[in-house]
Amino acid sequence: MALRVQKYGGTSVADIGHINHVADRVIKAHDQGDKVVVVLSAMSGVTDNLIALAKQASETPDKRELDVLLATGEQTTAALLAMILKSREYKAKSFLGFQAGIQTNKTSGKARILDIDCENIRQALENGYIAVVAGFQGVDKDGAITTLGRGGSDTSAVAIASSLKADVCEIFTDVDGVYTTDPRICNYARKINKISYEEMLEMAILGAKVLQIRSVEFAKKYNVPVHVRSSFSEEEGTMVVNESSDMESVIVSGITCDMNEARITLKKVPDQPGVSAKIFTPLAEAEISVDMIIQNTRSGGETDLTFTVTKDDFERAKEISEKVAKELGAVHILTAEEIAKVSVIGLGMKSHSGVAATMFQALASENINIRLISTSEIRISCVILAKYAELAVRTLHTAFGLDQKK
Amino acid sequence: MALRVQKYGGTSVADIGHINHVADRVIKAHDQGDKVVVVLSAMSGVTDNLIALAKQASETPDKRELDVLLATGEQTTAALLAMILKSREYKAKSFLGFQAGIQTNKTSGKARILDIDCENIRQALENGYIAVVAGFQGVDKDGAITTLGRGGSDTSAVAIASSLKADVCEIFTDVDGVYTTDPRICNYARKINKISYEEMLEMAILGAKVLQIRSVEFAKKYNVPVHVRSSFSEEEGTMVVNESSDMESVIVSGITCDMNEARITLKKVPDQPGVSAKIFTPLAEAEISVDMIIQNTRSGGETDLTFTVTKDDFERAKEISEKVAKELGAVHILTAEEIAKVSVIGLGMKSHSGVAATMFQALASENINIRLISTSEIRISCVILAKYAELAVRTLHTAFGLDQKK
């Protein structure tokens, strides 16, 4: 008998038919003797519709109240699934964020879970209930409703799994696992059977949308085994677990491509101490997070400074940068939105050299120019022009031997 | 400076445009220096849509979970109004049932308010906030969401007004007050300026849908002045208050017509002690409430027993009655759905005789046959065939001198 937390995403609960299908899977696990906690997202599209409604009410909807509004999406699916389970003669009970004891900080719209008191859920499970939890939501210490940001239901599920010491946290989604790269870009993408938290984290950060970043951080921190799998098939998906010896001995596990960044270059910035601070402090104060930064020294005590931000932050970042550039006497500012960041990720990089060289050669062989480079212990990222993105992904996928044999 | 609780019904918050209009009114009161608590219903039609969705999920949706689902309707409007108020630079905050401290019993779908702890709201008001409360919902002692039944937002508003000792509870609706009868039936119906709790209660019970019955009971019990008025005009509506000397000295205040009952007659029931109990006990056990009962003695130790139930309960009541009739050896059972109950209501009846006579004569003058009669201290009701309903209402309205001079 296992304790399983199952999370179903928006496409898996898109309508009553789909929710009935979720009920089938939940019941199957329950009938095997497992204790089941189900965490649900809102029906696909609902969150976007609610945001559109809020924007009708106010151009910049108050964040606290937006959370109150958005929380109705998951409340709806949780109530509907519990109803369906009960109409099939199973004991079931819905739990909203405040009932599930999910306490967060006060950052409306992207709150962080501070603490979970799963006593209510634990009791329900002990009394034979299937617990159906509205994902994505919590309450702050004053009892105000908060939401955890896009994909937050993943984090709800992992956090509950950790609090209940569940045997597994199953993330049911519309893909059948984590792939070596986006199968829509590369025909030869392979499903990964097992991946480490570290690699998954890099992939999530770099735009693989299969898991919310925070959910992976949470899983890593509390060592929660996560199983990413399809809600439309019975096949095993991808296990996200601690690094272990039985993982495939590959150097590179996956290739990602992030089209969501934009680049800003300040030309002829004075090459003096403290200049970087003058540029990046106002950006930080505006809560704009800068991803990659590169500085090229020019002759004559001047330098070019290039950095990337997300497209959402681009307009604001440009405005702030232009103001700073003027103050610093920088000659002009160049901006480009049409960039892509391709990355190779793999635990194997820790012990293998030559990954960077292989990557640069592969891109060069297709005449793809690299604009910016950044690295971590298990990742190398290159910014290129967006038009080369798909070609770069396919080239790297082949170069690192990831192609599926067809 | 007054403390005002304002409740807006579904048609008053039907879309963002309407909610903006509500914001105008709320702001006007606030700018006058009043403290304002706003209680909202769901957008008109939303509750019905949610019920339809639930029926897709389950033929007989679990009541606990239906409440969780329905509560999203008021959560939505409360969040939207708070957003709009904030975008207009007013301090505002939404409160759901659990945040407003509205504690109810466990009767899902028609919970009763047991206690209100308005401390959160009171604090918000003191800090200059406009408090926006999701009506219709509360929580039971275990923290489960409950709803108060159709029109329950009226009761939320009155209960909050009573707890806060508000100066007035304004019920904004799509009509401009309480009328002597339904203006859709009678052209000469007049708006009543002031009516007693007792009369209002009888009118609500008898199908005047302007206020939920429980809200009037609550207002009467805690002496909350209620002002029923239009959200689409500035005119004064109807004050519902304690009986007082300055009320219009009329004998009859209003005429109601309830088409929502059905009649069941058991013919040739043995006229013995205990027979009534045998008929009405199983109905009570099935939670069917019987309204009017009449027993006509026939010759030969037999009697005819007629009673009315709501149309919703009719099929079940018929089934139970047929079973009992068989056991009792009653000859046959007659049922008729096409009845109407017309009633005249007035505090004046306490001290004036002859009201019944006037009523019966008026109906007789139009050849309308009376099938059943029931009375209370301030009400006389007659069951007639449904086809005469409108004629009866107009006739009685004239007979009791209620017609507006046009």
C-alpha cells in the first residue's frame, strides 16, 4: 500500500469528460489499496479567461484580489472531481488552500509556500477518503488567499507529497514525460526515463514547461520522487529523483531552447568601477531579473555591456536602461528581441571536458553565430538569433548523440 | 457618519459594466463619510450555470461539493468589485465567508448562520477600507464551505448588519421596492414606503421574491432596519422596520400570489384517530414540508384529506401518498398541479374583522371558487385554480383599496 499524490494539469481536467477520466485513474489507484491525494489545476483556458475578466475590471488588477479571483478556477475542478468520485460511491472530499493548510508568504501572484499542515488531509486519508486538493493556492498568515504562479499546482503537489511523506508525486500532464528536447522541434527527441533533480531544474529554468521550477526545487530539497507522466496513457513517464549510479551514463541529458528572452546592449559605456552597479541596481529595484550579462572591452576606456531579460520585462528594462545610459554618457543603446537561448544540460559535464567545444563546433558547422555564452556546472547556454533556434536544437541533439534510433 | 451595509443582487452585478456602476454607488456613500460594507451576489445566471455544470458531473451532485462549487460565483464578483474600487484609488478588500467570520450549521445548500465574528471587517472599516463581502456563503465549524440557499446574500447582508450594528442594511435589487402586489400582474400596484417585519415575512413566505425569508426573520429578530431599493435609480425604496404608529393605517398591505404549490387529495380515508399521523409522518421523514391541510368529513366514517406541497416536492409526495393510501384502504388519490395560492396580508387584520368576508365576496363576484383556506394572525390565503390567479389578484387589490390612483 502506497501513499500517492497525483497532480493533473489543465488539459487533463479540460471538461467534465476529462474529469471523469481523471476519476477513473484515481479510482484505479484507490482500488489497488493506495491512499490517494489528488491535486488539480483549473480547466485549461480558465485562468487566462479570469485574467482577461480582471483586465476588463482594471488595467492593472490589484494582485491580492486577482488571486482571490484566480483561486476560483481550481476550486471549481476540485469540487467537480469530488462530486464525481462521490457519485461513484467513493468517499471523497475537496480541500481548498486554506483547508489543506497551505501557508504561503504574502507575495500575491507568485507566493512561496512557507509551511504545510496536512493534518486535515492525513485524517481524511486515514478515514478512507480520497483527498481532492485545489492546487495553485494557499493562504498567507492573515488568511488572505494567495496563488503560487503559473504551474503552481505542481508545487502544491510536491509540497503536499513532501509533507505527507508520500511514496511518489505523480505529475499527470499532456505529454508522456520529459524529453531530451522539444519533440515539436526535433523528430528524434527521446523520452528520458530517469533524470536528476539538478538536470530537471536546469531544464525547467530554461523553458521546458513540463514542471514549474519551484516544484523541482521543492522536490530536490525534500527528496520527493516525482513521476512525470501522461494522463492519456498507462505508460511510465520520467522519474525525477536524486542523482544515482543507475542513471544513463550520458554526458548531456537534454537540449533546451528558450525564446522568451530579449537582449539589450549599451554601447561605449565608460569602463570604470561602479558602472555595472549603476546599470543593474535600478533594474533590480524594478524587480526585473537579468539573466545573462556580457561585457566587451573596447579601446579608449570604454566598454560594451550586453544583457538579457525576459520579454515581459523588456519594455520596462529598455526604458530604465535608456535613462541610465544617458546619465553615464553611453553613446547609444541597441535592443534586439529576436534572440533564442539554446542550452545543453547534463550532470556528466561535471566530469567530462570538451562539452563546450563540441557545442561551439556543432553551431559553427551550421554557420550559427553565438552572441552570448553562459555556463553553470551542468549547463552551457548560447544566445543566438531566433531564426536559427530550431536548427541549433536539432544540430546539438545529433552532436551529443541524443537522437532516437528510428 | 453612518455605517451602511449594501447588498447588490445578481442583476446589479451582471457584468463588469454593472459592477462599475455598483462601485459608483459605493464610492458615493463612502465619499459622504459613511463606512460601507458591500455584500454581493454572483453575476445573474452564474449560479444556475454552475448547477448545470454540477449536474453534468453527477445527476445528484453531492451537496457539500456543490456548495464549494457555487461559492465561486460570489468569490468572483467580490474580487472584481474590490479590484475596481482599488483601481479607482479607494482602499478596498474582499472577504469570503470564512474570512468574514460567517459561521453556519452543516446543512449544505441551505445552511443557517449560527454566529458571526465580524472582527476582520470591523478592523478593515476602522482602517478606512471599503469591505467587499462575498454573500451567500459561510463555513461550518470544521471549516467546510456552506451556502445559505437561494437569495442567501440577503441573509448574509442582514446578518453582517446586525453583527456590526449598522445603521441600515440596503438591499439593492432590480425593482424599486416592495409593492402591494406583483406589478407584472396588476397595473395599479403601488410601492409601499414602509412595511413591518411581520408583513414582509408573510409576503416573502408567499412568494414575493424581493427578500429571502430568512433575511427577514433575521432582521426582525435583531431589529435591523432594511431598505429595499433599486440599484438603477436614486429613489427611496421600501423600509422594512418594526411596526410603528406612523405606518399607513391600512388594513391590508399587500396581495401575493404563489404558483409554486401543488395539491394532493386522498379520497375516502377512514375517519379514525391516528390516520393523519400515518399520512404526514412519512412525508415529514422525507423532508417534504406540507403547507395547507384540509379535511372534509364524508358520511359513513370516511373523510377526504387535501394538502398542498411545493411543486419541487410534488412527485415524491405523490408517490409516498399513494403508498399510504393503499395501506389505509383509501379509494383513490386525486392530484392537481394547476393551483394558485392568493393571499392578503396586513397587520390591520389583528384589529379589524371582516377581512375574510371581503376577500371571499370579491372572489365570488368573479365566480372564482375557493378550494382551500388557511389563515394566520395577519394573513388569509385561498387556494384557487391557477387559471384565475391574475384575475383574483387584481380583484382583491381593488377590493382592499390598494389601487394606485393613475
